[in-house]
Amino acid sequence: MDYFHEEESLGKAYDARLMRRLLAYAKPYWKWIIVSIVMLLLISATELARPYVIKLAIDDHILAFDTPYRDVTATASPFEGAFEFQERQLLREDQFPANVEPFGEQWQLVRQDGQYYLMEGAVERTESINVESVNDAYVVTIADQDFAATAVHADQIRAFREYDMQSLVRLGLLFLAIVSAGFVLNYAQVYMLQLTGQKIVYDIRQQLFEHMERLTISFFDGNPVGRLVTRVANDTQQLHEMYTAVLVNLFKDIFMLLGIIIIMLRLNPRLALLSFAVLPLIVLVTAVFRIKARQAYREVRVKLARINASIAENINGMRIVHIFNQHRRKFLEFRGINDDHFAASMRELRVFAVFRPSMELLYSFGLALLIWFGGGDVLRGTLEFGVLYAFVNYMEQFFRPINDMTEKYNILQSAMASSERIFMIMDTKTTIPEPKDPVSLPAVQGRIEFVNVWFAYEAEEWILRDVSFVIEPGQTCAFVGATGAGKSTIMNLITRFYDIQQGQILLDGVDIRHVSKNTLRRNIGLVMQDVFLFTGTIKDNIRLNNQGITDERIRHTAEHVNAHHFIERLPKKYEEPVMERGATLSAGQRQLLAFARALAFDPAVLILDEATANIDTETEALIQDALPRLMAGRTSIVVAHRLSTIQDADMIVVLHRGKIREKGSHQELLHQRGLYYNLYRLQYKENFAS
């Protein structure tokens, strides 16, 4: 499968196989995840407790002024909480010790037009009352029953409500403690969960990068760099969102929903079942949303991928756009792609715009049912107001995780798509395997032999056909030929960037497939036409983190290849910063640094792959002066279009269409008057004309 058209086949919104692989990365941190889940359970408990505490405050204290009192004046020892009113000791019925049955004459507070009255006797409901004054006394009428009553003034009511005031203070402190505990737990849980998520993603990113480093050059030939960077950076970050926002926090949603259902059923089963009447509609709307959202999401991702590809192509080809005046055509082409993305985004927006209001509508419908039936029960006195208040709060909490589902579903889809792309790279096997029992090369002499080598980048499209030659230790061998003849391919095969299909490549008589890649490449130095420099300093780019190369050796090698002169003219000399790809240096300066780098590592085999193709005459003269010193004492392989640079080579191999057509020294090949002779005539026709 093409790695970078996978946006058009994003896979499932949830893939159990991928999820199992993702969970495997979380396994080393299972203790932290368990602690986070336990914290979420405690956080859910604090959130569920808040409405219940307020319900207690409302029903048991704020609206509990009409709780009956008992006259305990005749009791030998006073009860705790009893208070004196008009020479009577009164105690609220709910303040009697658990093991004592309430006794004594009942009294009850009632309220009319803001005035409190203490009446003899008690009734269940104190709503619709009538108070009349009779001979400096009061008669309270409730449901056709008359009760003698005494007015309770504002300064006296405090004694009656003292217990409620103290209880409200305690409940207020409890509420504050619950909120504070929830804050601390939330902070600790978020920190731990985010840290765990970052560590998991760190491990995935490290493993992905390490795996990519082991992949063959052919993998990078077929996959754009920008999208590989996206895999390592952006796609792994999508997994972080999945681990934190979805995987673990999903437990909180479950805890909250279960907790709300249990509490509502315990508070009032009838009202709870009424509240759950909207659940079938929620399930239906959610199922429809899941199908529509996935279709819309897939379409947007496909269109976005096309936008990215178009932008990358146009930026990379901006010189061609300018020189051939293609601005208008490219603009119209991009506008068409952009319009498609805009239309797809609007379709996705409509799906999400319908879902949330639908949930809000269902919530409002459930709330209306709750207020209609629950409010009626409150008015009839069969339901406490605090219970209704708690139900309203729990209803809002019940819909909160459902509303959050849109975001979680989006994250889950992105994570599945990202994980599919990441594992697609991780499952790519290197086509250049390490030998099971590698042969050691204690002291490489540099003898290179090709024995009947056949090679093709694509099956049966042969680049090299039955190629055989020998380069003795210390010799310089040059390869020439037309473009596509196979010169650079031979360099890639010697370094084992690719493996041959037939034949053998021997280094000191050992098949290079039996040598570990590290050992092989440690003994080969490579200077290419397009020199790559890393961000850092001049010194860092020569040393390449090999601490065995001292500053003195760096300076010595730079002098040896004539790079020291331009380095000394730089403001910070060897500590001069190098921008990405050496953008602040000229092509010639980068080439000299590449020679210094190769010499500093002192390889037994040196490969120069058209190393002087893109440099000016002055730099070429410096390199030509340095080459004999660079090649001295080591096997050197040179690929060059400029025949002037290889005339002193011990052997020149002429390639044509993947086969060796001629071999010999410069003079021998000229005497043969073959392909090499014709190439030489083309480059130096002025000399032949004279």
C-alpha cells in the first residue's frame, strides 16, 4: 500500500487490533494509569456529592423550619440542643437521640406573611394556612383544623433555627472541603495523566524514529520527507490526545453516569425513571451521529491531504511557476481543491452542528418533564424541594459526558488513523538484514571485488547486468558513463544501501552481506555531489559526534583538504554556526567540509560520487590539490563527469546501460578509441580540432 495515500482509506473509527497495540505501549505505566483511574473515581464522587450536600441543606435545614418540636420541660436532665421558650424546654424531633423515642407535647412553627407563629400540635403540611388574632392570642387554621398559636418575634426565631444555622455552617465547610478535595485531586490526576501520556508518546516516537533509521534507502526514496516528519511529530501527538482525553477520561464518564443513575434511583425511583425516559432518544441520535460524523470526517481528511500535497508541490516548484508564468493556472487549480475542502468541512460542520443542539433539546425535554412532574409533587407536598434541585443538577451532569462525546469521537478517529499510519511504518521490514553471525574485519585492506553482479531497483528492470571487476588495495578506480549507466548505483551497492539480486560483492575477500552494516560503513568514507550538513557548528559537522576525533585532528584534516583557509575567515572559525543543510555556506565550502569529514574518519575505502560536479573553478583547484593527500594509502572509488579529474586513476571503468564496456588506464582507453575516447573528444573537442 502507498504510505501516503492512506488518507483515502482511514480504516475503522475503532479498530480493536490497533487498540491492542496501542495499549501495549501503556502497559509499562499501568500503575500510574490505575492511580489516575482511582483518582477519577474520587473526583467523580466529589462531583456527585455536591448536589446531594446542597439537597441536605435545603430540605433538612433551610426549608425545615416546620419540623415539629417536643416539650421536654418535665425531663430531669435536659437534652442537648433543647432551648427555652416561654418557660418551656423545646427540642426538635429529629434531635432526639437515636435510642430515644420522641415524647412530649408537639409544637410546630408556621409562617404567614413573613411572621412566624408557634402553634400547639403538628401537621404534615404547613402550606395553605390562615392566622387570626383572637383576644391577644392567635388561631392557626390548616386544612379545617384550628390550633392555638403564639407569635414568635424576629429576635426569638434564632433560638428555633440555631440548630439549622449550625448545621448549615457544617454543611458549608463540608461543601468547601469537597470542592477543595476535588480541586487537588483534579490537579494531581491531570498532571499524572498528562505525564503518563507524554511518556507513552515519547516511547512511541523514539521507537518510530529508531525503526525509521534502520530502514533502507529505498524506503526514503519512495516516501516524501515532509510526511515522514508528520508521522513522527503530528501523528504521535494525536495518540497523546487519545491516551489522555479518551482512554482514561472515559472511565470518569462511566463513573459519573453510573453514579448519577444510582443516586437518582435512591433519591426517588419514580422521578429517576421519568428522567431516563429520554435515554432511547439519546441512543438513537448518538448512533446516527456516529455514522454521519465518520463519513464527514473521512471526507475532510481526504480533501485536506490533497491540499497539503498541492501546497507542497507548488512551493517546491515555485521557480518553475514563476519562469513559465503559471500563477493563474496554479491558483485556479488550488482554488478548486480548496473549494472541495471547504464544502467537505461545511458538511462535517453541519453534522456536528446538529448533534449538540439535539442533545441540548433532549436535555431540555428531560428537564421539562422533571420540572413538570417533580414541581407538581413539590407543590403537593409529596416531594422535597431539595430532591428536585438535586435531580436538576444530576440531569445536567448526566448530559455533560454525552455532549463531550463529539470531541472524544473526533479524537478517537484521528488516533485510529494516526496509529494505522504509524504502525504501517513500524511494520515495514528492512530489506537489508543484518547477518546472523557477522564476520569481523579487524584491519580492512580495501580490496573490492564485484563478481557477476546483477541489480535492479524495481523487479526485472536491471540497472547492472553481470558486472565484474576488482579494485586492489590502495588503487584509485574511476567510473564513467552516460547518465543512468549505473555509476552511482555501484557506490550505493558497495555501502550496502541496497542489496544485489545476483552475484557477490567482496571486501577483502568477504561477502559484504556477511559483515555487519556498522562494520562495513565504518570503513567507508563517502563524499557526494549534494553535501548534507547538519545544524550545529563547523566542528560538529566534521566530527559528527565522534568524540575520538579531537579538535587538533579536525584542524589538521581541514588544513589537509584546504578547508582551513575559509574556516579561519569565518567570525567564529570552527565554532561558526551552520544553518540547516549548510544554507549559509557556498557549494564549494560545503564540499571542502565533506572532504574534511571523510578524512577525519580515516576510512580504508573512499568513495567520491561526483564530488566536484557543482563547484567553482577556484574550489575545484583546491580540491584537486587536496585529492592526492586524501586518497593516499586508501582504496579510492571516483564517479566523475569531468574526465580531467580522473586521468591519474589506476583504473577507469566505462559503463554503458548497466554493463562494463571498457576497463583500463586513461591512456589505454584513449588508444582503444571506444566509448571513453568518444566521451573525451566531446569534452575536449577544442584540443582535437587543433
